[in-house]
Amino acid sequence: MTEQQTPQTAADQAEQNAQPAPEHVDVILASGSPRRKQLLEREGVEFTVRVSEVDESLEPDLEANPPEAVKKLAERKAGAVVQEVLGEGYVGMAAIIGADTMVVCDGEIFGKPTSLSDAKRMLRRLQGNTHEVLTAVSVWLVSAPNAEDVSLGFRTFVDRAAVTFHPQTDDELAEYLKLGESFDKAGAYAAQGEGARLIKHVEGDLDTVIGLPVTRLLNEFPDLK
């Protein structure tokens, strides 16, 4: 005698096949950089922007250690936004991304130029030579099922690229400086703009030079997408 099984209804089948829905992660970019914003958008990441206001000055021991310095600045930027978000009573799951980019030439950190003469000094040093670009990315993961029960974790990595410039005359550098794109860029040039014509070769990820190694970011944190 065979045992007769009760036929499954469509609802029963759906219940068995159902998988728990993954928790939504709110991705927050702790940067006002339009270049970093464009790189995340290019990869289809949904995110909001919150500009972090932090002190970017460096102690002497950090100035002498660019990889550690760029990490600390990325962590400061992300950490400041974490504090703001939690101070507003945030509830949910969030990934907050901070980043910082440094140009390093012969051990000296080239930040954003403070004047036209400072920008000219940097570009003269870079022309015809190879320098290093370091971009640090710090991702802070926030889990807050309610405003009182919050857990935090973060991880920071540094991506490197070597950039070689074409030799340039002073007149050629002056023509570039007239374009005005140097003054909010580390090293006084924009790799994604007209500054591309200064570059002879990049060893590494061009996105690292632009300001956010987004491929590595998404490989290490796939839940962001």
C-alpha cells in the first residue's frame, strides 16, 4: 500500500523556497569630492554623501610616514561622519566610507597647493619623474537595531600607484596652471582632467590616482553594491 502525500499548495512551496531577505545597508560617502562620487556612481552603488569636516593637519611623526598618515586621515573622515550619524539616533545597517589621497615625491607629501607658487613648485618637482600616489579607504560598519544598541567595526586599506610625468617646460606648466584645476588637488594636478596630458605612464589603478580604488573597494566589501 502506498502512502498518499498531501499535494503542496503554491503558498506552501513558496514558503519552503523563501530565503531570508538580506538586510539593507545604507552606504554613506564621507567626502564631498565629485571625483569619488562619480567613481561610485560608475559602479552602480547607491549612496548618500555627507561631507566630513575634520582637521587634516599632520603631526611630525605622521608627515614622516605617508602610508600611516593617509590611513589616519581616511579614518578621521569616516569616523567624524559615524559620530554625526549616531548622534542623530540612527537605526539600521550602514557602511560609511572615508578616503584620502596623497601624492608622495621623494618621501615628501604633496598636499593641495596653498598658492600659485606652491603649485608651480610641486609640478616642477614632478615633471619628468616618477612619484607615488597613495589612496586610503576606511570603511566603518554600523549596526544599530535601535538607538541604544550599537556595534561598530572598521577596516582600512591603502592602495598605491606609481605615476610618471612627461618632461615639461616652465611655459607648459604655466599653461596648465592657468586652467585652474590644480588648487584643490593633491600634487597640484587632476589625473581625470587636463592633468592627464602631464602623465606619461601609470603603474597601478588609475582610480587610485583619481581618488578612490573602487574596484578593490567592492571586491573587499561586496555588500556595498
